[in-house]
Amino acid sequence: MIYTIGYSANLQQAIAKDGPVKQLDGYAFKTLTDAFRMICEINHLDDFCIFGLDADWENDTTPSTDGWWHDLINDANIIVLNDDNVVFHKEKEHTKL
């Protein structure tokens, strides 16, 4: 599993309504720490969260030309992470990496 970030409410609503959702492109991170770093860098602590991607780092991503992260190049199912592996909940005021 690798990771991506996105608007928490939008993705969770789509998954609840339609079931599995595929990520077609976008950010890809090898670690939870890197995904959290990007949320901080783009200043979206209030409305973004980290999601898992059912994808392989070596085969499904490529280094981004825009920064230090990778880009997803193959479609991948988005995985909602549970409290055992969720990284950040602003309302709970804790970080778990």
C-alpha cells in the first residue's frame, strides 16, 4: 500500500455512496509521514486527510516533475484508513505516525 491525500469529506462521501473509488492520477507517497508532510506544506490541515492506495510504489508511480513526491500513473483503489493507521485528526488534536 502507498498513500495519497485528498479532501476528507468528498472522498469519504463518495466511498460511502458508491463503494470503492479509484484514484486516476494525483499525488502518491511512499509513507504516511510523506503524505502528512504534503498536507502541511499545502496548508490543508483542516480539510485534507490521508488515504491508502492499493498500488505499488515501483510500478504505479513516477517521480513528479513538480516536486519531491511521486505521481500516480495507474488507476488504484482508494482505501479509507482506520484509527489504527490514520495519521492525523485535527479535531482529536493528535498525530500518529
